Amino acid sequence: MNMQQKMQELLDKQEMTEVMYKFARALDRVDGELMKSTYWEDAIEEHQDPIFPDLFFYNDNAHAFVEPAMEGFKALKVTQHRISNPLIEIDGDKATAECYVWAYHVHEEDGVDKEGILGGRHHFRFERRDGIWKIKHRSTVFDWNQNQNATAIWAENYSDKLRGKRNKEDDSYNYISI
């Protein structure tokens, strides 16, 4: 592989890594438009909740997955998804990838805030069309989870501006547009 080919491979891997990050951001900001932008229109999403498997199981068109996913995430008080350790293998205009995901969720149960912390891996099939990489298929494998009463304490006078919002009112939209 010559230097130009190596540089293109690095650029392609960076583009796919940023798609992974945008996907996580879409969940945490409950941004359905951003989530759809990470998938091709004919992409497949394969997902089952490890805590409520009968309530949330999906294996079909990814764009159709966005609306129920956003509704589910609106029901949560807090979410944060961290993506790490991306490994990507490129074969022409197709690629496969794995990344680690660490997800933190807070929901209310019988008047008590509960934390759900999940660790797993996202598996991707990417395709490049017209020079753009997007997800063709995504599935998640969960390796562990932890569930407990939430322990967060916020000071009464802590500025609301400095708290994360789960929509486009979040301060991050003042800095980046994606």
C-alpha cells in the first residue's frame, strides 16, 4: 500500500469513527434527524434491550427504528454513551467495525431514580456510496450491566445552563452543528 492509499484508509476510518460518535450523540441528545443521518435508508438495526428484552426488541429497517428509539430515550432522565476502541476493516466500498460502548441511563421507578449502566460492543457494516460512509447494519452485544438506585446529588443553586439537556437546547449545539 502506498502513502496515498494509507492516507485514504486513515481518512475513511476517521469518517466511520465519527459516524459512530454521531450515533451516540443522537441517542444522548434525543436527535432523531442526526440518528437517521448515520444510516443508509435501507440499513438494518438489530437491537434488544438486555434489561427489558420483551419491551424492546428490533431487527428491521434502521430509519423506522429511529422513532421508537427516540420515544424510548425521551422516557429516560439522563443518558450518556461512550464509544471507544474502534477497530475497522475496509474492503473497497464496504467495511466492518467493532467499537466498545459504555452506556449510562437514569430512569424513574416508583418515584425513585434508578441507574442502569451497560457495557458492550457495537458491530457495524458500513458502505461507502458516492464517497460517503454510513451504517448499512448495526447490532449490539451487551457484555455486562449494573442496576442500582441513583446516587446523584445536585446543589439547588447549580446553574441550569451548565446541566446537559436532552435536545437541541443543549449547550453543545452552540459549538457544533452536528
